[in-house]
Amino acid sequence: MAGIVSSNSEPAPIGKMRYLDDARMGSEHYKFLIILALAYAFDQMDLFTFSFVAPALTKNWGVSMEWIGLVNSFTFVGMLFGCWFGGWLSDVIGRKKTFLYSVAFFSTFSILNGLAPNKELFLIFRTFTGFGILSMVVVAMVYITEILPAASRGKWQAISLATGLLSVPLIGQVAQRVVPSSPDGWRHIFFIGGSGFIILFLGLKWLKESPRWLISKGRYAEAEAVIQNFRPDIKVDINKEASMPIEGVVKQKAAGTIAALKEIFSMKYARKTSVLITMVCCITVGYFMFFAWMPTLLNEFGFTLEDALWMSALVSFGSPIGNYLAATVTDKGGRKIPIVIYSVLVGVMTIAFGTLKIPMVIVGIGFVIRVLMDGVFVVMWSYLAESYPTHIRNTGTGFIYSTGRLLTAGAMVVVPMIYKSFGYTTLFFIIGGMFLLVAVVTGIWGEKTAGRSLDEIGV
């Protein structure tokens, strides 16, 4: 944990208080992970639903590829503001409240997506859905980092996301059957995504506030009680730890939004921030250029709506598999090495994908790419969430993650232009090049973070 805020708002150092970092996984950890996995499930379901629905809207509403690109773009603009808002709010009112508010928000607007009477309201509702989705995600990725043991936090981040991502092939299979069934079949897919309200009931009972955040606000007694829940094997005494001088730990003042942004771009964090922005932007833009457009591109490329949907649905099974496999390697090589290896493989295979024309070969290679892309995505989440100290962690994480969503918003509009001007193959060459850039930048300038105490990384 980064620091304890005293009455003058200056944290006392607790760099060697490793109650959470050194904990063994117990029942409280697993209940926490169940809620996070459910949240990821509904989040990913809502995120990818439109890719399955878009071809049906093209057929039934008569919308163009440009309008689909606009919807995708507005969704990512909503995500951009969701990142900023969620990161800021969780540093102000706490991780738990912001997490639950975000779940309620995106569930509500998912239902409204399905009720939209026209494309104008659909666009608005989809934008607000994106806002809630990313507000929740940016809180969740930091929440896990702050709660779970240092030696395995990356593994559990990957496992919880992988479990949640089981919803993607599930919704793909449902969409394959329901969407073509009637002109309004697509509406039912959004109603399924809106059932995330179940998370609120479990969250109110099982979720605990992040002790690191409580300590940063000077709420020692509450933090001590939460830590004791996670560490019933020992006696937790935060006040005793706070009174102990710890060599080499610098006191930090609580940061506002502007101060936090100034700090992440200061000379101290300049290289780290540059690597993270490059990584987040290239991986995020490349990922969504590929998968948000896959059914539509296949349909435009000459495959029927039904064929484009079943091919995309089969490929989506690689999503949870990719995260489960990533759980076995994410805590190795300081996270830096897995990111480099994954990025090289994705880059090369995506370039090859753009030359394919045989359906089952497209499905096979697409499946492997999905496994690898989802793997590198979740390793990136852990890498980003553990890179800054507690007082700027969520604000910094939210801002950097939002840069990827901002560029993705632009990319969603540009994809039809690239496709129509340069063709299918060039589009996938561009995506592959982004991942190769990540490999180079991370390999040369990236920092190893896995397995280290958050105190050690933050100073």
C-alpha cells in the first residue's frame, strides 16, 4: 500500500506493511473474484453485442457501414469519458461505490438499447452504455490489483476476466439464432446484457472497500477491519505499522485530478507513461478494429449474414481460452516478456489473416488470434493497473486507458474508409503493424512489475 493519510492530509509511510501483498487466497478473496467475474461477463456481453447486431441493423434498418462506424465511434467516446469519470470518482468516493454505480448505469442503458425506436436514440443509448462499461472496467482492474496478493494478482485478474469472457461466445451463439429470427430479434440480445443488475445484490453483501483507498483517506479503523477479513490468520494493527519509520519511502500528498495528471507526465514517470500509452493505444485500437468489425467485414467481403455470424461466433470462443492461458504466464517475466511475445505473434498472424479467403481457415486462424489478443489484453490490464502509486492509481489508469478508447473512437470511423480505399488485406496489415510496434516499445523501454509490492513499484 502506498501511504496512510494523517490529519494534515499527508500519508504516513507503510511501505513494509504487506498484509494484502503477502496474503494467501481465502474465501473473501474468492467472493470478491466471483463478483468481478460476473461484472466482466455483463460488461463484455454489452461491449460485443453490437458486433453481432450490426449486420441485422444493416439489413432491417437499412443503415450504412458509415453509420455502424459512427455508432462504434460514439460508443468509444462514451468509454473515453467513462474512463475519466470512473477513475476520478473512485479516487474520491471509493472503489466499491463507483464499481456498483457503474454496473447499474451500463445495465440500464443496455436495456434502453433494446427499446430504442429509431437509430438516433439508439446512438445516444449506445454512447451511455459505453460510458458505464468503461467506468466499471477501469475501477475493476485497479480494484483487483489493490486487493489480491502480489505474487498472483495478474493470474487472478486473467482468470476473473476469462470467466467473464465466457459470456462472449455464449452471446454469440444466442445471437446466431435469435438475431436472424425476426426483424426485432436483435432487441432481445440487449435485454440479456441488461440483466447485470444481479451484481448489485451480491456486491452490496460481498464487496469490501479497498483498504489501500481507505488508508489513503485516513480511515484506518475501516481499513483494518477489511484487511482483517482477508487476513484472519494474523492480528492486523495498522496504527502500529503507521508509527514505524520506514527507510527509503517518500511521503506523498493526496493528488487531485490535475495534480495526478501532472505527476504521471512528470520526469519521474515520463518513460513509464510513454510506454503505457503506446501499449494501450495500439492494443486497444487493434483489438477493436479486428473484432468489432469482423462480422460486418466478412459480410461485406462476400459471406452471407448467417455465415458471417457463425464464423464470428466460433472465433469468439477463443476469448475466454486466451485469458485462461494468459493466467499461466502473466506473472512470469515481469509481465513485460509475455506482452512482447504475445504482441509479436498477434502481429504476424493478423497480417497473414488479411490474405485468407477459405471460411474454415479464417475461423481457425481467427480463433488463434482471438486467443492471443485476449491474452495480451488482460496482461496489459494488470501491467497498467499496478504501475502507479495509490494516490494517483485510478486517475492515472483511467486517463491512460481512455487514450486507447479515444483513438478507437476515431478508428471506428476510419475503418470503412480504409476498407473502401485500400481493401480488406491492407486493413489487417495495419492492425498487425500496431502489435509489432507494441513489442518493440515494450521490449526496449518497458519495466518489469509482476510479483513486486505496489509500494515498491510506486516509489
